[in-house]
Amino acid sequence: MSLRKYIDKIKPQFEPGGKFSAFQSVFDGFETFLYVPNTTSKSGVSIHDAIDSKRIMSMVVIALIPALLFGMYNVGYQNYLAAGTLATAPCWEVFLYGCLLVLPKIIVSYIVGLGIEFAWAQWKHEEIQEGYLVSGIIIPMILPVGCPLWILVLAVAFAVIFGKEIFGGTGMNIFNVALLARAFLFFSYPTMMSGDSVWVATESFLGLGNDLPDAFTCATPLGQMAQNAAPTASVMDSFIGLIPGSIGETSVIAIALGALILLWTGIASWKIMLSVFVSGGVMAFIFQSLGMMPESVTWYQHLVIGGFCFGAVFMATDPVTSARTETGKWIYGIIIGALAMIIRVMNPGFPEGMMLAILFGNMMAPTIDYFVVQSNINKRLRRVKA
């Protein structure tokens, strides 16, 4: 209550005519982040819900926390494992090492992304939009731990400006902002996003971790499968997440916890999640039946490695860039799951097909919804004529 009273006290200074009116957008952004806005529409028919977009974004961030925390631990785990000191290192030290390496990426992502959001809102005299609350934490989670901070800055700036703001901001962007940042890095700085040397932190930090040789490499299971080799990691290791990979994409268990939160709160569509996994599994099974995968690799391994689970749960279900009609959600998910497997198996140059599959799905979502709606209109017209 004391915080609410203080905000109400200083609010007039940020309104038109006040001492700090130039920063009205910034003040409004902080106020609506802390409290549900008490303003209502003055005209037209409106349906009010108990949750607004900021609360939705906050819930998605909470759902991401299990994968983020495990990703921090796995960063330290891979370093200590490669150095041969994992058996003697306490768990808290392994986690702290990963935490100290991952936190700067999250901080830089938010500073750059929110800085652009704030500056854009001030320039346009608009409210600060809340979409980057989720993108700001997802972007570091889908990058290798070895990605330099200056490259992360470029990716965030590109994604926010060219993937979101020029389309009109949150709710108007065509492509998933986080995936656009990853695509920018993948094609602009491929050596920082692929290869065997980017997945394991090789240096000690503040007395934690181990210095590994500069020539140290560690292939991901997905990279090994792209070379028609059997992955050295077991299916159980891949399911738990103790494998090299992007920071937040390795643990199926942690991602599943996030999925349960999103489904329980009704934020994400179960139809999209289910259709992505089913179509991806069916396509992988077809490729295995045709002998297009290594004999030692089973079709279900493709579902637990790389970014397939993370993409299906947290990015394919993005309510802004996904299909919005109920039938369209099935079609949208089927396209993403199948296309991800096609890219993985048939194009070794792009072993992680989920990124390109979701971006293609984003591009097709409006067309899918258009034909679904038009089909319903045509059915009703035929009933009227009959």
C-alpha cells in the first residue's frame, strides 16, 4: 500500500504539464508492470479480463525459469566434465560457475532491448510495450554459452528494431523476435553459432571453473547426427539435459515443467504443442523407415535433442506470431514439426531445423488463418443457400 501511495503521489509530475512529463512513457511502463492499470475504455463494446498482457508475459518468464536454472547448471557441468574435475566439484560450485557466465548475457539482453523499447516509446509518445519481457530472457537461452556479448548486442538491436518496432511493436510483429535474433547470428556470425567449439565454456571465471585448451571441441548430439554418426550421449542424458547445447534448450524435464505452467494457466495452446510433437515424430519415423538416418539412431531421439522441445513449447506457441484459429493451430503445428525434421535430416548444413521451421510457420500463419476463416464463411454461405 505504501508503494501504491508513493506512485500516486509522484504520478502528476509525469503527466502532461508535470515536471517530468517527457518521461511519461517510462513511468507508465514501470507502473503498469507493478500494478494492473485502472483505466478502462470509454466507448465501444469491450470484454475485460482479470489478466493483461504484462501478466501473461510475466507468467511465461516464470515458466522459463526451470530451463534457465538447469541451463546454468549444465554450463558449469560441461566445463567441469571436460576438465575431469566434476567428481570433486560440489554442485553449488558447478551451478555458480554457470550462473556467473549466463547472468551477464541476460543483463545485456535486457539493457539493450528495453533501452531500445524505452527510447522508441519516448520518441513515438506511446506506452512502453511489454513483449520484450519474454524475448529478453529467451534470446540468451537459445544461444551457445560461447557467444560474445558484443555479438549479442547486435542481435538484440537487430531483432527489436527490424523484427518488431518497424512493424508497430508488440502484437504487430510477423516473426518471433527471439528467433529472429538467433537467425541474424546464425547467418551473420556462423562460427559463433555452429561448430564443436562454441558449446562448452572453456575458461575459468572468478576462481571457478577450469581453463581448457583453445583447441578443445565438444560436438552436440544433433551435430553428430548431422554427420551420420551415432550420438555419444544416451537418450536419458538428452532427456535430463546433461549434454552440450544452447543454454536453455538441453533439458526436456525442465522444459516440460515450463509447458505444464503454460498449459495450466491457459497461456499456450496445447493444440500447437501436440501437433508439433506428433508431426515431428511421424516425420522422423518415416525417415528412419526409409533408412535416411544412422541405424543406431531412433526416431524419438530427434524429439529430445537440439531445440525441438524448447521451440515447440516456448516459441511455436507465441500468441502473436502463431496461427489464431483453432483449426489453423493444428495445421500450423503440423507444418513446423514436419519441416523441422525435413531440414534436420535432408540438409546437414542446417542440423538445427527448428529455428527455420518456426520462422516459416510464422510467415504462413496469417495465410493459414485466412483460408480457415474463408472456409468457415463458405460453409455458412452454402447452408444459407440450401
